Amino acid sequence: MMGARGVACVVAIAAGPLGCMTGAQTIEQDLAYQRFQRCSQWPTIVLLRINTDGRVIVTGRETEQYQFLACMAEQAREQQKSKPDLVVPVPIVNPIPR
């Protein structure tokens, strides 16, 4: 299992090139990364970044997009069971050209 420092490194690597690294991640980003980790079994789905509001942005093939989005929605519902006020933005999947 990856610790908080490992998560921070992944988020920093994903967000660093875009100039939006603030030095610390938000709770929303931590939870989003947990959701992504549980839904990372599709080989063409690649994490690009996690916004500070918890929106996950990935690239992937259309054939895996719907399964990934369904998994992310299920994981969001699971997290909302223990955090009823949690607002989870819908992930964005940027298609990989054929």
C-alpha cells in the first residue's frame, strides 16, 4: 500500500507540468487517488492528473472508458457511505486516437 508521501509524489508528477502544484494535496485529491487505484485495472487508462477538487483526468481507449467510469462511480458511492457530504466530480477520459 502506498503511503501519503507516495501519493503526494504521484499527484506532484501528474500536476507539476501544468503549474498547479501547491505543495500539498487536498482531501478530495487523496480520495480521488484511492478511487483511481481501485479502478486502474484497464491497461489503456492512464492517469494524467487529479485536480484539487478531486476530478480525475485520464487518457484511455473508448472500449475501456465505460467500464472505468462505472468503476469510478461505484467507488465514489462507497466513499460517500462514510462521507455523505462528499461531492465527487465526474472523471474525464480523453480518448486515445486510433
